[in-house]
Amino acid sequence: MLVAVLVTLALVVTSLFVGVYDLGAAGGGEMFLITRLPRTLALVLAGSAMAVSGLVLQQLTQNRFVEPTTSGTSEWAALGLLLSVVLLPTAGIATRMVLASVAAFAGTMVFMAILRRVQVRSTLVVPVVGIMLGAVVSAVTTLLAISTNYLQLLGTWFLGSFTSVVRGQYEVLWVVAAVCAAIFVLSDRLTVAGLGRDVATNLGLGYERVVLLGTALVSVASGVTTVVVGFLPFLGLIVPNVVSMLRGDDLRSNLPWVCVGGVALVTACDIVGRVVRMPFEVPVAMILGVVGAAAFVALVLRVQRRG
């Protein structure tokens, strides 16, 4: 853990000093406080939140291929955000965050309800259902954006880039720090809920209540991250699976590792996106998409090899 924390800290410090603007020039200190520091804090908060969200969803669904972007949660959050703009054009970021979180919660519950009615014979059926549901919701969101002339704005919002993160616009991300703390407090109950309804009930756990609470926490994290940053694909898929393969399935002991791993991965991808075409930037979602797609295929092949 000490080595992992030191490596992550090195990446975070590197992120503070990577960029086109010369911090040694006039106004460098002010630019550091306006852009570099908020951007790095946003990387830390968003990376840890989405990685932990993936871990919780995998625990509740008992499937290692589930995370906010393979269960449709992020797409529902996007729909809620667009509806907030269409229906409440003068609303502040807090209102948009609430509506995005509510939509994400509703969408995740729809996903859970579908899983209960589908006879799952393969672990791959679950993410396929989530991806199909997300595609339908994304199509509805795009149609609504086209009909209201918000298509270009929609693409800018959900690009999955930290370029626009500045002081005064990222502070709502601190909500996800509270979400991560709440998940840590509830980690034992979430672990028991992940054993299934029958086992959890026999152990005296209110299964439905814990599932609803865990889903609500994931929805808040996804909604807030979508409002501020956009989509971060596969982040909640890669990190929890790597940690589980190395350390087992104890959610409480894995949470610190998942947080550190999420921060390290998203920060590393952001640094690569900033330097690969400097002075231009490649969105971090694009880098994550490439890495995540490769990781997803590797996990599928690993499951098939094990039968």
C-alpha cells in the first residue's frame, strides 16, 4: 500500500506541473490556483469515486463486468442532466447535479429490475443487458438534444475531459468524497448483500434496504461526476477487477486499494492525454476507452478459459 500511495502521489504531483502554461512566468501562481490545482483535485475525486462505484455495483450484482458505463447508469445521468437544461435552463449546478443523480438512480433500479426478470446463464449477459439499456437511453438523449438544439453542448459536456475544470466549477465534486466515506462505513453490509438475498436475509440483513442505499450512493457519485467531468468509461471495471484478482473480494479491505488505483489510473491517462499532442489535449475518456476496452476483452477471455 505504501508503494502504491507513493506512486499515486508522484502522478498527482506530476499532474500539477504538466501543461502548456509556464508557471514560472508572470501570473503563474494565480494560474496554478485557478486551473492546475482544481484539475488535479478533480482527478483525485472523480477517479476514486468512479472506481469505488464500480466495486459496489459488482458486489451488488455479483458480476465482475458491471460498472456505471456498462450498466447504463452514466447514460441515465446524462439524460437527467439534459432534461435539467431543457426544463430548467436557469438552474444552477447543484440542481443539475440532483436531477442527474435522481435519473442515474432510476436507471440503475431499472437495470436491477431487468436482471431479476432475466434468467442469467452467463456472466456476460449482465453487461450486455446494461450496454443495450444504455444504448437505448443514449439514443433518446441524442434525439432530445437534436430536437432542442443542444447536440453540440451535449457532446461537449460528456466528452470526459478535465480541460474545463477550474476554480469555482469543480467544488461540487467534494460530494463524492462523502459518498466514498459512506461506502466505507457500509462496506460490511454491502459485502453481505453481495452474497445474495437468501444468505443476507439469514444473517439478519435488510437486503432490499442495503441494495437501495448502495445504488443511491453509486447514482450520486455517477451523477456528480457526469455533471462536472463527463463520462469516464471502464474506470470502475478495470481497477476493482485488478484489486479483486490480487486481494480477494473483501470490500472493506479492498476499498483503499480501489481508491488509490482509480486515482492513479485516471491521473496517468490524463497526463498522457496532455503530453501526447501538446499543446492540444486528448480527452481522458479516449485514453480510458482504449485501455478499458483491452481490459474488458482480457477479462472476457479469462472467464472463458476458466469455463
